[in-house]
Amino acid sequence: MNYPGIIFDMDGTLVESFHAIQGSLAEAMKSVGLPPWDLETTKRHVGRGIEHLVESAVGEEKKQEALGVFRRDYGDTCLDRTYLLPSVGETLHVLRDSGRHLAVATNKSLVFTGRILDH
């Protein structure tokens, strides 16, 4: 079949962003007096959105404070710690050049998604 368009998930399909997420989550956890999770623990909690991730890490009482720290840190560092996965760039160029429409579906904030995709 020849599909006119393809929708990609972003994290784990187009980019590797676990290090960026873990780094910002560590800053958020430290800001409320909690020891940061390691990368593997963070990976197990990713996938249901940043608010859920932060609440899982710090609890409901400290969520808003930690969420503010997470968003500031992630905004400052996400481009430095997020990497295009191997062959993705070339594959996207081939698909686009073949006339297919390309889109991304993600639960990541639109602000961060746009910055990462532009980068």
C-alpha cells in the first residue's frame, strides 16, 4: 500500500529524549528535597505526560513547585540533551521527497515539541 501520510510518535521513535527528561526531573526532585531517580526508574514512569511523571516522583503536595522547576530546566536544556535517533533524518527526507505528508503525535508540550522538531 502507498500511504499519502505518516504520523510518527516523537519520543523513542524520532528522538531519544530520556536523558533530557531525566535531567530535568532530577533538578525538580532536588528542588523539593528529594533524591533524584536514576535513568531506568525515570524510563519506567515516562509516557503519561510530564504532570503525571512529576507527581509520581514528588507527590501531589510538591507537584506544582517541582513542575515549575522541571519546565524551566527542560526549556533551558532539552535541545542539548535530546538526540535524533540513527537514520531518522535520512528516512524523513526520503519520505518527504516521495510526496508523503509527515506529522508527529506526542503528549509532550507543544512548546517543547516545536523547539525540538525545529532543531
